[in-house]
Amino acid sequence: MGKVNTVCIASDCFCPDAGGVENHIMAVAQCLREMGKRVVVLTRYRGERVGVRYMLNGVKVYYLPLPPMPDVFSSGRVTLPTMTSFFPLFRDIVLREGVDMVHAHQAFSTLGYECLLFSQVLGIRTAFTDHSLFGFEDGSALMMNRIMEMLVSNADAIFCVSRVGRENTVLRGRLPAAKVSVMPNAVDATAFRPSPLPAQQERIVVVAIGRLVLRKGVDLLARIIPIVCARLPHVDFVIGGDGPRRVVVEEMRDRYNLHERVRLLGKVEHHDVPATIRSGHIFLNCSFTEAFCIAVLEAVSCGRVVVTTDVGGVAEVLPPTFAYYSQPDPEEMAAVLVEVVEKEKYKVDVDALHGFVASSYSWRRSTADMVDVYEKVCEDMPKRWKDKANIMAGYGPIIGFIFILAFSLLSLLSLLLSHLRPAMEVGRSIDIAEERWIEKRGKGKVGGGTATT
């Protein structure tokens, strides 16, 4: 198999932001380090966090000083496409780090897409992981589908986090199904340990943690809570997370006078999530769309029964013995939650729940499978310029011409940079973390990390 020694992960989503994609990238990076790979992460800057930082176990992160997309389009969560101005810096980074594989994450990450395109110009192998589900009806989804099709079709390997996600990606991107692999999310079972249910049984606590955005079902949550509180006077809610839809929950709490029964925690740091989950009896997930949903897996690993919407790939994650599913309807979901409380279905063997997650989901196993795909595609002959142009020509007479023109201009720029700054003159970086920070294989903590200054 073709050997892959250095992996460059590119995405607008990364620490210190909280979310499933961010956790996925960090966990995979840690596992790659355990396997002896060098890992470089390219992401957008955040406040004063600009430049190079080292994370746990020597994961090297470039917080790039690229301008953000205007808030009207993305709330500043992705970078503004640079077309060509980022290309010289990207070339220097991949040459300096000796990158063998560039792996972009998330369908709406403009930085990830640019790095895919630049890598294909430079002849570096590429991979892409899609973490989301998109429809085929509204204009924004159609635009995202078209962009993904054009920028991912030349990638050497494509991953999805669930079988439903794989089907969705193949259809949206019109990709060959054999090219798309499933790499499920996982959870660090050593961090999400179980604990007995809270001793206080007079009041039942339902916990919900996630970004307070429309896609995560905040509006549905705000409609469920008053129904449950009216039927079950001994049930309280703890809501962790922040976002633009927090005001919806606050207004509901004011309208129904539920200040003593609905507690808003605001943003919950990742290392505080296990304790927050264990503080309750039941975990509630109200997402309208999920390709996988790590949150429900974390809850079960902590020994808590889950009540969740039956959307996307959620049903693939947990068997019905550990989770109770409902359609995203407030009355139906409230009825399911009330039944779980009244019939005390939340009283389960917490060790059995944790054992299921620990044995079924492993970041190390998923990452090892991903590296096998890396090395398998590296055995194949790299695509020639003509092959890539033929794929781009299939985008349509106008868009195909624009992409071929852009690819040609980037190729000319690459030749110019090769003349002005040959690869041999780019100093190679030293993996200073090799001796200082790499823990013994198999003993490193997977799934978290903090930056050093």
C-alpha cells in the first residue's frame, strides 16, 4: 500500500469552537498521532488565536489570518474564498510539512474546498468527509449540492459518518457509490463514563445539550417543554448550549413562568459535558436533521436513556432498547417523553449502556479504517491534468469552462511559484512534538485537547 506519513486536515470547523465536526476532527487527529502520523490542521483564525499552535500530543494547528465571510451569509463561521491569494501560503505549508494527504471536512467549509482544489493542482492526494444532510428543494441546499459536486468529484477518497449520509452525499454530488466510504463517529468512552442516576428521585431532570439553532430543533424543544411540564409537575429541564435561537427558549420560559423548572446553562465546555449529562435522568435530542448525532452516543455512554427525533442517521446509532424515537412533532415527542418518565423506563443498567458504546464505537478503529482507505487510493495512479479537466467539463458548458480556466490559472501560478521559490528552497519543519508530547501508544487520551501559547 502507498504510505501516508503526514495528513493535513482542512476545515473552518475546529477548536476552540464546540460541535460534532470539531470533536470529530480533534479525535481523528489524536488517533493519527497515536498511529505515528504527523498531523497538521488548517483552520480560520479566532479572535487573538492567530498563527501556529500545538494541541495535545503535538497536533500542529495553523490558525490562518484569512478574512471571514460576511455575517449575512455565514455568521462569520467560514472564511471568505480567496481564489488565488491563499495559494502561495498553502503551497509553502504543504511543502514545509511534507504533506501526503489533504483531508477537508464539512460541506459548507469554504476553506476546506479551497484546500481540496489547491491540493489537486499541486498533485497531492485528497479526501473529503461530509458531516451533514442536505435536501433537494430549497435554493440554498441546491447551491450547496452543486458546489460540493464540483469541488469534491476530483477527490481521491470520500467519507460519510453514516449510511444515510452516504446515500445523501452520493445523490447530492452525483458521485460513484463505490468511491464513498462510511466512517462512523465515535465517542471517548473513558471520558464519558457512567454513573448511577441522581439520588434525588422526587424530581426528574431532562437534559438537552447542543447549539441553539433552528437545525438542532430549538423551536421544537420550546414547544415540548410546556406540554411536559403541564402533565408532569415533578419534571425539570436543563438546557446546555448557546446560539441565535436561545431567545425562543427564554421567551417560552417567561410566557409559561417556568423559571424554576427550566435552567439555561449557556455554552458548556466539552470537558464539562459528561458531568452535565450525568446530572440528569434522561437525555433529550430534538434535532430536525442529523447525519449521525454524537450527542446521543455520549449520553448513552454516560448511562442515560435517550429520547430523540427519528431523523437522518440517528436510528443507525442506537438500538431501540437504549433510545426512544419520535417524529419531530411536539405532541408526539412530549407523549414519548411522558411515557418514559411515568413508566420509569429511564431506570436501566448504566454499565450495560456504557459497555455497548465502548464496544461498538471506537475512534481508533474508525481512524485505522480511514488510513487503510488513504493508503489504498495512494496505490492508484494519480489523475492526469487531462482526466481532471474531463471531470470538470462534465459540470456543464459554462461552469465547466470556468473551472477549467481557474484550474489552468492555478496551475500556471504553481509553475511560477516553482520557479520563484523552488520546493528545495522551502525549509522542512521539524516535528518538535515527537519526543516531548507523544504519549505511549494506546495510552493517550482521545477526543480532546487544549492549545498551548
